[in-house]
Amino acid sequence: ATRLLTFLVGGDMDYTATIRHGQVTVTDDAEGDVTASEGARGIGKDAVRAAAATLTGDIAQVPSAVSAIKVKGERAYHRVRAGESVDLPARPVTVSRFEIVDLRPEVVDGTPVVDVDVEVTVSSGTYVRALARDLGSSLGTGGHLTALRRTRVGGFVLADAHPLGDLEA
């Protein structure tokens, strides 16, 4: 079982995701408390594509502080949720594709935001939450992940998946 898991998580992966520009959260995703709400207005697809291009290829990525990476024997996310500040070192990852699919202006709690739907292909160890955070940072709006779906791991694609109930039967 361990070898199968290593085989699966060791391959590159495809994701679809939605990134909200204009708000920052403590967890870099929608589950965390909003820590900054600068708003986002007038962000166009060209600007988002240009910012995504800087996050494509072989990059050094600082993982999200709420990752499962261990810090002094304890998962980083446990430390963050206990109120600690966690600084993780950058690690090499590869973002093979960072495609901007759609942009939608919204207003959330009175703050203008822009939701950006993306498709990415990344190496094992890449945090899509961190890509969302870094894309928002490079645009000067802040950003966090509001939706994430893995659609491929190595040679296994979502279209070939079976519901768990079918497998149990």
C-alpha cells in the first residue's frame, strides 16, 4: 500500500481551481479567517496571465503555513491553528501549466473581488494554495483559494474514476 501511495503522489497532477483576488486569509484558502481585504478592481485577463507566467516553470515555492510539513516534529498546520507564526523554507517545484480560464468580478461583504478560474499542471509537492497566494501577491491584490479539484494524478484521470459505493458493491 505504501508503494502504491508513493507512486500516486509522486507523479505530476492536474487541478482545476478558483482563486479569489482582493482578500487574503490566514490559511491561503476559504476556510481561514480573512486577514486583509484590499479588494480587486480592474484586473484583466492579460495581467493575470502575465502574473501566472512568472509562477510557471521551475520555481522556488514557499509552502502554505497550514501545510502538513513538519516543523520541530509537529505539523505546520497544528502550529498555525495554535496561534504560532510558521516560516517554511522555499522548495523547488515545477508548474508545467498555469492556464487562466475565466475571470468573474464579485462583491463579497462589500469588497470588490475577482474570482479567477484556473487549470494547472504541477509536480508532486506543489501547493496550489501557495500558487493562489503568490498570484494575488504579484497582482497587488492578495489572493486565496476558494475551490480546488484534482483531475489527474500521473496516468489516472478523474474521468476514469468510480464512485466509492460502486467499488464497495
